[in-house]
Amino acid sequence: MRTYRVVGALLVVVAAGIVVNAAASNEAESDGCTATGSYASNTVQLDPSRAQDSAAIQDALDAAARQGGGIVQLPAGRFDVHRPLRLGHNVELRGTGPSTVLKASSRFLDTKGPLGGHPLITTEGARDVTIADLTADHSGYLFEEPIDGRLKEYLIDVRHSVNAVVEGVSTRNPFTYSIAVVGSQDFCVRGNSTVADSSGRYNQLDGVHITDSHSGDVIGNIIDQRRGADGDDGLVAQTIGADVYDVVYRGNDVRGGSHGAGMQLAVSGHEIRDITIVNNRFWGSPSGIRTGYYDGGTQSVHNISVLGNTFLDNDGDSVAFHGDLENIRIEGNSICNSGPVRVGEGAGNLLESNQERC
């Protein structure tokens, strides 16, 4: 049996020699993001004679970048996108809300993004960028497998960027990850919605996927990857070529797809560390939060806090962590019609005050 005693602000788990911070409610309280995105204030106008032409949007994005930054403001309406749109430094692409629809056209697959994939919008190499208040439609129903380069770039692709914001974006009909942050730092993915509703065409349809990135926030998104049969993980932190660390996942409503989980910490080559998962709802998924190991990855998962989440109507375990674990804190979570919390042994691991509560 463990015994506990409070020393100042620390909760000491005496039997195991563990020392952790007891003030769960004081962690990650802010609803804001550290990243601010574009700081431009000037608006670059679209040519009204070409308003529905995606080439006109790219021209405006390029013009904004040439003058040191700018806002490309799109009206409501449908814009058929014939090739990936690319943002430059200090550029903001903004619609008026879900009624501004950027939709991959029947010619969309004729060209590729800078890394050989098919992003609808990419920030490749740019800093201080914002994508906001629009619907991004990949038109996945138009295309059948195989799609060359399908998993090289993603529907909304924040790539090799610093200080990027994706906010108020609705993604539809994906044939790859919906919103991805890859090789980037200082990012904010906030108030977006993703849906995967196709069946029998695709796999690996993740919702919000963070790879090889650090220092960011994933806040207040509505993720539903299980309307169809093709969906995969709702939220992902993945390592391939670099550690993932200092990322906060807060206040998201998440249903993982049939091929995945509500959230996965996916290890392949580097560590996942210093991750806070707080006040989210994981529901209706094959499982809640789990670790996964790929391509021989055995690296450590450590300093992970899973605090105050709700696990509702998940088929499998609410939490399932295994591997090289250290300082895994699972505390104050509510479980209803979901499986247990399972965490392998490791120094500093703490499971406390997780309750069955419907």
C-alpha cells in the first residue's frame, strides 16, 4: 500500500519514493495560446474579376509575403482549389467562417505540394502565419486509392514553421491527416473541427496530428474521426526525427476513429516528454489515450500529465501506457462506461483520484 504525506506544495508518495506536484488545478489554467501567428494589419485585396479562382488567392498570398506580410481576407462562398495554397512569412489567410469554403477541385491531384504531397494549405518554411475561419474540403470522395504522396503532406499542413496559428477551421472529406503540425515550434491549433466520414477508401485519417514539434497548444477543438469507418486517432503526438515536448492538449472534444484511439502517443526514434492532457473529453472511441511504438522505437515517454479528463463510452481502456515510462501522472479523471486506467511501472508514476462516475 502507498502512503501519502503533504510537504509544502508537494505530494510525496512515500512507499515508492515519488515526488510530484500536487497542485493539479493550478496547471495549464489559461485558455489562450502562446503562439500569436501573423502580426500583419494590412489587407491584400483579391482581384474581383478573379475572385473565385484559387490562382488569385495564391497571387494575393504571394503579394502579401513580398511586402513583408498581409491579410488575405476571403468572402463567403466556394473557392475551387486547383493546386496547394502556400503561405509565406507573416501572412494570414482568413475567411468569414464555415461559409468560406476552399474545396479541392477535380484538377487538384495534377500538382503537388513542396514535399510531394497534397496539402490544401501549407505553411512550409514560413514563420508568423495564421489560417483562420474557413472550411477546408479535401474532396476525398472524388478520389480512389492509390493517391501518390497521400501521407507526405496533409490537408492543413503547418510545416517547418515558427509561430503558426490554425484557428476556426473546419475540415471535411480528408484523404490524409486533417490538421498536422510537423517539424515546427510555437504553434496554436485552437477552436477547429475535423470530421472523417468516409468508409472503405482510406486509412490513417487522423484528426490533429503533431509530429517532431514542440512548444504548442491544442485547445478547444472538436474532433470526430468515427462518422465513417476509415478514421484513425483523434489526437496524436508522434516522434520520427525529433522529440515532441512542451505541448498542451486542453478542452478538446474527441472521438477517435475505428482504426485508432482518442489519442495516441506514437514513438518512433525519439522521446515524447512534457505533455499535458487536461480537461478533454474522449468518447465513443476504440480506446481513450494510449502509447504506440513503431519502426523499432523504444524511446522514453516521460513527464506526461493526464488531468481532469472525461472518458465516456470508449470500447477499450481509458488509458493504456506501456514501454519506458517515467513521471506519468494520471489524476482526477472521470470514467463512464469505459475501460480501466493501465500504466506500466516507472519511476515517479502516479495514479490518483480517477473515479468511475456517470
